[in-house]
Amino acid sequence: MPAQRKYPPELRERAMRLVAEARKEDPDLSLNAAVGRIGQRTGVNPDTLRGWCKQAAIDAGERPGTTTSEAARIKQLESEVRELKRANEILLAASSFFARDLDPRLPW
């Protein structure tokens, strides 16, 4: 069962929008300062808000990093690799089991 989200999506979008607007109004305002200010007003943990803003910048292509869609695809591929490795181990064990029964020269 997935973890319950602490913040609703509407609050997340609003807080991120407020951070972007604050930084547009004051270009000298750092991300940390804007996040601290907006986080207090909206009741969102500043570290959480900072992470949202950084990921939004990555998704928009403004910062280097793994986008949300790329991360989801990587997770899916890693899951497929785990399943294929498991299936390969089962097939390898089955083939050695049947090969042992078919070859009377083997000592076991």
C-alpha cells in the first residue's frame, strides 16, 4: 500500500507557484530564502518545498538531472530486470534438473 501524501496536490502547486513568483519579483532572492518564506506561509516543510522546486526545474529542463518520467521508466526497467533474472534462475535450475535425469553417465 503506497504511503499517504501529507500535502494535497493543490497545495503543492500553489506553494511552487508562490516560490516562482517571489523569485521573479526579487531576482536576488535565493531558492532557499524563497522556500523558507513561502514554506512558513503555506505550512509546507521548506525542505519538501525545495525538493519540489528543484524537481520542477529538472522536469522543465532548467537544471540537469533525472526527470520524473525518466525516473519512472528506470524504476519500471529495474523491476523488469529483477523479474527476468528470477525467471532465468528458475529456468537454469529446471534445465540442470532435467539434464541430470536424462544423462545416465552423470554420477548423481
